[in-house]
Amino acid sequence: MEFNIQALKSELSEKITHKINTKTKPLGSLGKLESIALKISEIQNTLTPKLINPTIIVCAGDHGVTEEGISPFPQEVTFQMVMNYLSGGAAINVFTKQNNIDLLLVDTGVNFDFESHPHLIDKKIAYGTKNFTKGPAMTQKQCDKALNNGAGLVDELQKKGTNIIGFGEMGIGNTTAAAALLCAYTGCTPNKAAGAGTGLDEKGIAHKASVIEIALQLHKELKDPMHILAALGGFEMATITGAMLQAAKYKMTIMIDGFIVTSALLAAYKINNNILDYCIFSHKSHENGHDLMLNYLQAEPILDLDMRLGEGTGSAVAYPIIESAIQFLNRMSSFEDAGVSNR
């Protein structure tokens, strides 16, 4: 899948940079807003970018590795939180409503039978993944289906004109899966990758690391990024990976959330490293291991608020800043327009 924008960047970047630098301000004085404006202009290949129908897709799925006792919360919290999303009571509901972001909720593999609901998209592949310390989390066929499901979700949004998209997730046990992917894709050790998740103490974190080590040893022969994703990932992660790749194909701006979503990005990056051209990193998660991911990807996040909730909340909170970058680029006067003397 090819979606390389490098060939278009040089001449356009000079024009955008000139436009930014001739606004009524000292050079560089809007800091990260300027780099955000530049990047989105490059993605959209225009001097006047627009953000259309911003959307966050929250994917939910359960993980078989929870039977190893790697989370202080029971698995049923996954479906209970999905019900909370549907009733509008979660943080992601609050922040997306506040910032006029559309919210899509997707069941990718929750261990529960939901009744039909107008705001829940059924993409269930199975009732959770398998325990990856005993075998692959999912079959390759299941992983491919999840990737295609994610692509299909983005296809529908593209038809509606969406050009900026973010992702969130819910799934008890998914920080263990994300840490395992971090190790498999980057060579990081489990002791560095494993974190508190939903509230583990030091003993619990050490146990999580040992579980990840068992999984890595079991699947150590795998090299293909798709095979690694199937062996160690979750249905929600694979769905997000497929959606990211398709979003880049459509030249959408992709808002990257925290630890779990970035693990899906790692998979997408290993499949096609050009995806980073389309990514804006919304925040640095307080979850152990996310900083390692950001460093590996040479990514600079917008925010660092000690958040580690997931759900896409980091992207929802960062979105107004992204919007500000577009607003200043399109609406702020230049020195010439305002009749202000430049230096």
C-alpha cells in the first residue's frame, strides 16, 4: 500500500513556510502550532487546509491473556465500559461532545452479546482473543479480517468527507498486549515496556513483564509484522491498524492517542513506514512504555498532561489545538495585509 507524499513536499513546504513566516508575529513565535499547520498543509497538499468532520473511532475488544492475572480489573469491565460509552457517560463522550468531534463505537471482539444499538457498530470477530502465552492471540485469518474491518470503517467516513481521524480503545488486558507488541517490534525488554495499566502495583507489573517474556519466547521466530500483530495483538488493535493504513491512503490527518493506539501504529509503521507522514501525536501517555514508543518513532507529542485513560481522550483534548493551527494559518493577517512593518 503506497501513500508517500515526500515527492510533493519540497516546493509546497517552502510556500507554506513563507505563509507562516509572514504572519503578523515574530518568526517561530507560535511554536508547535506552526509545525502542525505545516504538516496538515502538506498532507492536504494545499496552502489553505481545512478540518472536515473530525471523528474518533473507539474500538473495544477482550484479551485472553487476562486469565494470567495481569489486570486488577475483571474482563467484564470491557463490556460494562462499552455500555457506559453508549449511555454517554465516559470521558471520551464528554470531550468529543465538547469539541464537536463525531464518535463511533465499534465492537471488534468483546466477550459479550450486545443487543442491537444504533450507536454500536458490530465488527465482532470472536469473543476475545486467545491467551498469547499458549498460542497466537488470533489466527492470521482473524487478523486480516480485523485489518479489513478497520479499512472499511474509514471507507465509510471518507464518503462523508472526513479528513481528520483519531482512534481510541477499550479492552481489559490491552496494555499487556501493547507492551508485548512494543517489545516484538522494537527489541525493548518486558521490564521496560510493562507498566501499571489500570493500577497494578510493583509486584503486579513484575508479573506482567514475566507474562510478556513467556509470550515473546513462544513467538520469537515470527518476523513478519502481520504475523506478530496476530500473535500478540488484540482485535481492537488490528482494526485500528487497518483503519490507520486506509486513512493514510485517503490522505487523512491521523491523530495518534496513547499507549494502545500507538502500539497499533507501530504495526502500521512496520507494514508501511510512510504512515508517519500523516500522523500527529496528540499526547504523551503516563503509561510506562509510551515514551519508548514515541522515541522509537521520533515523535513529538502536543500535550503531556499525565493522562493514561485511553479511549482516545488524548486526541479529543488535543483537537482544539490542532484546530487553532489551521485557524491561524487561514485567518491571521500577514504583515502586508495588516500594513504592519516587518523586521
